[in-house]
Amino acid sequence: MKIRIWAGWMARITGTAIVVLFLPFYFGYGNPLPFLNPDYTLYDNVWLTVFPFIFIGLVLGWWYPGVSGYMVVSAVLAGEAVSLLTGHGLVLHMLVPLVVGVLFIVSAWRKNEAERV
């Protein structure tokens, strides 16, 4: 029970901080719509596609932690896979939202597990 509560609140607080601090950087990138600027590489376009899913997932985590967690984890893993395939290596700072997504999943899993008992 305490793990679920701790994981849920840590995910909410950290997720909110990520959205508040990094959403301006996303919009400050210029044209944040992917595949419109021909100068953007596949790497840039994939991350511009992934970021909205991460931001929306982190905000939804306040109400739907399970859906949010899977949304954030799958988006980050997709971005990391393309990063590896295009030769850019791992984007280590994206491990922070990945951990937050996992915390959302843990908080939702524990909640569902407690309801079944």
C-alpha cells in the first residue's frame, strides 16, 4: 500500500515538473510540428512526434496512472529505438520520463492488485 502511494505521488510530482520545465523548450524549438521542416532529420522528427505523447501522458497520470504510464514508456522506448537505429545512441536524459512512466505503472498495478484481494 505504501509503495503504491509513494510511487503515485513521486510520479505525479516529477511528471508535473517535467511538463512545466520542458514544455517551453518544446515550443521554443521553432516549428514543433514534425515532418514539416525539410531540414529536420528522421531523428528530430521522431523526437518531435514522441514529445507530445510524453507530455500528454504525464498530465493524464493525475487521473489515469496506468494508461499514462504505458503511454509514456512506449513513447520513450520508441524514441530510444529510433535513436539507436539512426546511430545517435541512447538519449540518457529521456530515462527520467521513462522512470516516471514506470512509477505510474507501479502505482496503477498496485492499486488494481489491492482491489482484487
